[in-house]
Amino acid sequence: MESKNHFLFFQEKLLTHSSEIAQDILSLLQERYPEDYKGIADEDKKNRIQILNELVQTIANNLVHKDNTAAVTKNWGEYIGEEAIKKHFQLSTYLHKMSVYKEVIWTFIDQNYQDHDNSSSGMIEIFMQVDHLFNHIIHGFSLAFSKDEQRRMNDYEEKYLKLSTPIVPVKDNVAILPIIGEIDEKRANVLIEETLNEVNQLNIDWIVIDLSGVYNVDDLFMNHLQKLLESIIILGITPILTGIRPEFSMRARQMGLNIIQSKEVITKPNLKQAIEMLQ
């Protein structure tokens, strides 16, 4: 009970003086990192103090442990991380400044503890809890940057996959789709989607699909190729397959993909012969 009284005492102290502590944190940040705060606008300064004030209040409100303490502090850290990302701040810079936040809060606790109790054990408990809460905040903050990095990687991958599906118009009614490299589930789906969108816009009658750059002919590739061919035919476009390797033909027969041998799909040994046929 006595230990809990320590926490309640400093919870009230931190909440009462949160604005002052926030100002002290900003002052120390300006002293330690003068280049980062040189010429800071009044509105920006006001916003930073507000965030620091929220930080102190978040620490204070969770100083007395509750069941949702970890979740609340982590979520707050993630929210601040998302705000930092919007302003293009760096993760490493923010994490480095966290030590300043703790230093000011610890100093405030140390200065006020002497008026409350002379025992060192109680102060150590308070310090440990504050440190524990900061760990949750840092976890949430880092998580926001990790999610943002994953989003950007997914965006880059999506752009790369779209660029790796080049449809080249060669005549008013003819286009060529060269398929090159490995085809996984994600690339196969993008290949189908982008191809159908593109051929629909081009308003073509023929599409030459060159498979000479495909070396790994597995079930996934064959199934998606069949979907692509069926969709192209539904659009009223005639597909011409070129560059078919012997193992490709054997795999199609083994899987019973009759559409590749159907009259609706034309096959030619190479791209040159397909173009000559369409002259």
C-alpha cells in the first residue's frame, strides 16, 4: 500500500506540472540539439510542447499499473511515430532524443521525492516504472516506422511488377507481351490484371505472348497462364503464344490445359514468325 502511495503521489505531481515539464524538455532539447531547433516557428514550438505535454500525461496516467498500460503506451508511441513520419523525421533522431525526455522526467521526480520520502527504494520503483513505460512507447514508435517501411516496400514492389509487364503495341491492332523471369503468385496476379487493363485500352485484335524468357514452368504459372488466355479470349482478342519450350508443352498436356491446344489460341515457334503471320 505504501508503495502504491508513492506512485499516486507522483502521478498527481506529473499531471499537475506536465506543462512545465514539457517546456523543460524542449529547453533541454534546444540546448543539446541547437541545429535542429534553430529558427523554430512559434506555431511549431507550440505543437511540440503540446506533444511533450501529452507524453508526460501519458507517463503519469500509466504510472500506477493497469491491465491495459502496455497497450495504451504502445499505441500512443505508434501514434506519435505516425505523426513523425508525416513530417519526414528520422527514427534514429527521435530515439536519440528519448533519453532527454527521460532525463527531465527523472530529474523532476528526484527533486520532488526528497519532499515526499527519504527512502531510496521507493524512488527506484518509480524510476523503473517510468523506464518501463518509455520502453512501450519506443516499441510503438518504432513499430510505426517499421509499418511505414513495409508499406513503401510494397509500393515499390507493386510499381516494379507493373513495369515488368510491358505490353508493346507493334501495329494498330497488334501488341506483344514478353513474359520474362520467375512468376510467383503476386506477380502472376499483377500480370493478369495489368494485361487485361492494357489490352482493353489499346483496342487490339491480336496479342502475341512470348514465353521464351520463362524457364520455370510449374503448376502456378500454367494455371495463371490459362486464366490469362481465357480472359483475353472473352475480350474478343486472339492470343498467339511464341517461344514455347518442349517441357512447357508436356506440362500443359499433363495438366489437361486444353485451351493451349485449342483453336482459339495460335502457337508459333518464335516471335519473328508470329509477326510475319500478322503482316
